[in-house]
Amino acid sequence: MDKKTIGVLVGSLRRDSFSKKVSLCLAGALEERFDVKFIDIGSLAMYNQDLDNPQDTPTEWTRFRQEVKAVDAVLFVTPEYNRSMPPVLKNALDIGSRPMNESAWNGKPGAVVGVSPGRIGGFGSCNHLRQSATWLNIAMMQQPEAYIGGVADMVDTDGVSDPWLQGHLQKFADAFGAWIDKLTA
């Protein structure tokens, strides 16, 4: 039986980002049961409907849409910028939702993890992402939630170093795996 594929979208483009480190830890927790594919969002031009036609559609938009359509589920790992998701992640959601009635997101199981050096742990970014996901018909896992505050003290140059966080992410990955299985059976 072929493994289902999870597409991972990281909302931070920073080279040494906390979100990237957390996403790599989650990928490791999921890889035994699923194929995990990181989907690049950093090369996507800002969405402009004037370009969304057969003659002008940027090749990166086409690539991105095909990659999202090809996965069975999506996992978002995002920092919080000004109590919302980063613009690069919102842009990816918008690009994947077009053309109208051809959304690459439609019906996919999804989950979100918020990451922040602050105490709130990305609650605002997760909440805004969930609002968009509802409209995009992404079936977001509601529980357990994962808002990782104080992340700067839980990672090092090699990734997630905190044993508590490693265990928490494993529980989250297990729940997400069960969510995907339930919705794609």
C-alpha cells in the first residue's frame, strides 16, 4: 500500500527559522507512516489576478498548484507577524485557491502549528490561518492545538533540542496522522 503524502508549508523564509526547525522535527515524527514533502512558498510572486490567465501565469504558481494538488494532506508551521500569519503564507493560500472553483486545497485534511519566541505561541497566526482554511475547505484538525511559545529556548543549531517539545510534537504528529487516516480512508 502506498503511503499518503503530507505537504508541509513553512511560513518563515528565514534561513535559521524556528518554524523550519519545528517542521523538520514534525516531518521526522511523520515519516514512518507518510511521505513528507516540503513545498516551497518563498519563490511565489505576489498574487495578482491580472496574471492568472493561460498566457501570463507565472510558472512558479503552476508548479505550486500542482504540488499542492498532488499531496493528500497539508501541514502548516508558521510564526506570528503582528497577530497574523506572514504574508508569504497568505499569498500561498491565495495562489493555491485559484483559478476560482479549481482550488488545490479543496477537501484536504490539514493542521497548523504556531511557533513564537513570545509566550502566546502564534495563536493569532493560527487563528487567521484557520479562518482562511475554512473558506478554502481545508479540513483542519481542531485538537490537539499546538502553540509553541518560548521556542527560542527549545531549539539549537541542530533543531528541536527540548525533550518536552519533542514529545509534544510526536503527540501532535500522531493525532494528525489519525486525522488524515480518518478523512482519507
